[in-house]
Amino acid sequence: MDLPMPQVSEQRDPDPGRMQVPQGNPLLLSHSLQELLARDNVQVDLVPEKKGLFLKHVEYEVSSQRFRSSVHRRYNDFVVFRELLLQKFPYRMVPSLPPKRALGADREFIEARRRALKRFINLVARHPPFSEDVVLRLFLSFSGPDVQSKLKESAQCAGDEFLSCKLAPRAKDFLPADIQTQFAVSRELIRNIHNSFYKLRDRAERMASRAIDNAADLLMFGKELSALGSDTTPLPSWAALNSSTWGSLKQALKGLSVEFALLADKAAQQGKQEETDVVEKLNLFLDLLQSYKDLCERHEKGVLHKHQRALHKYGLMKRQMSAAVHSREPEAVEQLESRIVEQENAIQTMELRNHFSLYCLHQETQLVHVYLPLTSHILGAFVNSQIQGHKEMGKVWNDLKPKLHCLFVGPTSTLTPPRSPRDGLSPQ
């Protein structure tokens, strides 16, 4: 499927992995969907020798186009990797992982989890700040033993993005004056988009499932015709006059199973194509939208909540100080003064973190909107799969039609196939 060409800009960083921002306000990003998709293409496949129903664990082969690497990873490696991303980038969209099944996993669950892991790692590998971080590079390219220890070691001495970003202390200077209003409006908009795409995904899944069910029905239909044509029950004496007719019909019915098997194959191909090209792209976009919703909740329940608790604690200290002064307790006053200074410093840091969190939220909102043109790709894939599927099945149906002539025997023993609906009805 063709993707839109990147937008032309005055200056272009020679390294596609570098974060591109317009000169001036660093809050604003200048990405296109094409640029994000070009950052990396990561494949996640089951390791062949690990396939099966009774395994204690499953391994995945993770191949990165950008790093030209192929490594083996287990589900728990993904878990550690995501935890480190949240630790280093608490104010960014970190996609969720598929759930870990407690009991044995069947093939359907393993395949669904493989697809979800592929969506997760591609969203992460194409995210501007993540794509520049050493943790991602190690996860996609480190082939030595114990990758989890290596990942933790790389993040051991590094603080989170607030501590490493030079712009963090000045984040407030770049925020628009109505940032809180913009945040509320953007959150509501993306919540509505998420709800609509959730319904679209469910409908797309049902259509793909119906195509696969249709394939199974067509195959069974052909097998039943073949079984009817292979029937060896002898004709009774009173039907002996029609023995040649029944023999011809049986021979024709038996041969139709090949065409119906071909129809079933075409229907199954269409269903699988819709799963890959339509349902998976919808799931990718839904994963992104859900990570944005999760980020908004972390902002409210994390940064804002801590800030409010700190302010509440500061107010209690001030009241305790006032009471200590009135009761003339110099030691208590001195201790409270020291604690108040510490609390004021903590509040100041929390205010800076709150502004930096809003700064990151503003950028993450922009990234969500960069992904919105994916809608046209999804619709294009859906239309193409329908056109191609119906075209191929229509050809098989047309090839099948001439083979039905021997099935239609009129009262004078001549072949009389049914009339086409376009011929109209008889006046009688």
C-alpha cells in the first residue's frame, strides 16, 4: 500500500532517527506519518523450534530493519523493557503489553500475543524520544546472554527524562497560556476517536471472521456434493428407467468439489488479508490511542496528585509552625523551619515536573494526530481486499457455471439450465 510522501521542509536532519523540531519553539514537532513509519520496521516471529501447545515458554525472533539485527526474546524480556521505558519516560506514551496467560497457552493465544508484541515494539521503535534511547538499541540488537540484566544495567545510573532534558526547567516558557483547556479538549477528542475506532475494529473483525467461516462452509458444501456423487447405493427397479440420468448427475456432482475447494481457498485468503491489512492496522492505532489515554491518567493521578498532596502537607506544616511560635517552642520552630524549606523545594520540583509533563503531553498529542492519516491507509486496504476478493471469487463462480449444465434435465430429457434473473419472469 502506497504511503504519502514526506512533507518538504527547509532543513532535514541527515539521521532519520533524530528528533526533528522546527527552529524556534521546541514544543512543536514536524513529523509526517511517512517519516515515523520509516524509522524502523520490526518483525516479531515465533522461533520455529519453540512452536507447540505444551511449551513452558515461547521465544520470539525480533528482527529490526534499522539496526539490521535479529535477536531472540521472551515475553518477560518485553516486560522488563517496558518497565524501563516507563521509568525513563514517565511522561510519554508507553504502549501496553498483551496479558501474560497463567496457564497453558494454545496456538490462538500465542498468535494473538505475537501480533500484539509486534504492534508494541513498532510503536516504540517509531516513537521519536524512544528511538534515540540506548535501551531500545540494546533490546533490538543485543544478542548476548541475559538481556534483562544488560537492560537494567544501562538504565541504572540514568535518571528519567525530566532530569536528562535540558529544556525541562524551562518547559513552562514554551507552553501556551491555555494549556489546561487544550489538554481537556484534546483528551475528549481522542477519547471519542478511540471509541469510534474500537467499534470499527470490532466490525472489521466480524467481517474477517465471516469470510473465514464462509470458506469453511464452501469447503463443506463441496464435500457434501462429492459425497452425494460418490454414493454407491443401487437404484430400485422402479427407477431403472432413470439410471443413466442419475449416473450423469452423480458424476457431475462429484467433480464440483474441486471448484468449491477453490472458492473456499479464495474466501479464506480474503479473510486472512482483512485480518492482516485492516484489523491489525486498526489494532495498532487503538494501541496508540490507549497509550495516550493511559498517559493522561498518569498525569492526573501521578504528577498532579503528588503536587496537590505536597501542597496540602505544606499547609499543615505552616499551621504547625504558627502553633509552635505561639506556644514559644524554639526547638520545634527550628525543626519545622527546616522541614518547610525542604517541602518548598519539593513543591518547586513538582511544579517543574508538572509543567514538563504538560510539555510532553502536548508533544504526544501532536504524535497522535500525525498517526491520524493511517485512517486512509486502513480504508484503502479494506476497499482493496474487498475488490480483490470478490474479483477472484467471481472468476471461479463464472468458471463453475458452464459445468452445471448437465445437472438440469427437462421433461424431454434435454439440458435446460435455469434462466438468469435478468431474463425476467414468464408472463404466465
